[in-house]
Amino acid sequence: MWASRTLSEEVRITRSSITSLDWVTYPIMRFNDSPEEIKIKLINRPDQPAAGAGELSGPVIAPAIANAFFDATGVRIRQLPMTPGRVRATLAAAKAGTYK
């Protein structure tokens, strides 16, 4: 869910209307966008209070992906979602020297 928010989810609008009106037009990651294999490690901590089912780990996903992008490219991407178009534009601006 958090990777989808970081990489693709965005309410899209024009000057006069919202264009993502339903789940068909809203950009969200689908099952075929997920990795083939996900390794899960369950941690049993009976001495700790219940803290949800993963919601607490969500806010670190966008910074982790952004930092991985920086580590790979040397360029910071500062606008979400990190769509392919925004990634290309950010890299092109960095290359042209117009990156802020």
C-alpha cells in the first residue's frame, strides 16, 4: 500500500475537473506490479502491546525509496508520487543543470 502511494497514487485533475473518478482511472499498483516473491518474517513479542498490523511501518517507505533513488543516481526526487515521468524529468533537469 505504501509503495503504491509512493510510486503511483495521485488524484489527477485538469483545470476544470477531477479525472481519476473511480478505481479504474485512479493510478494504483496492481497485483502484477508486486514482486513475485515476498519473504515474511513474523515476530512474536508477547511482552509488547499490540500496535496494529503494519500501519506503523508505512511512513518510512517513501523516504526509503527516495533514498534508494538518491543512492543509485545522486539526485534527490522531492515530489510524490515518483512516477516514471517525474523520475525522467528529475534526471533530465539534473543533467541539464536546472535541477532545484
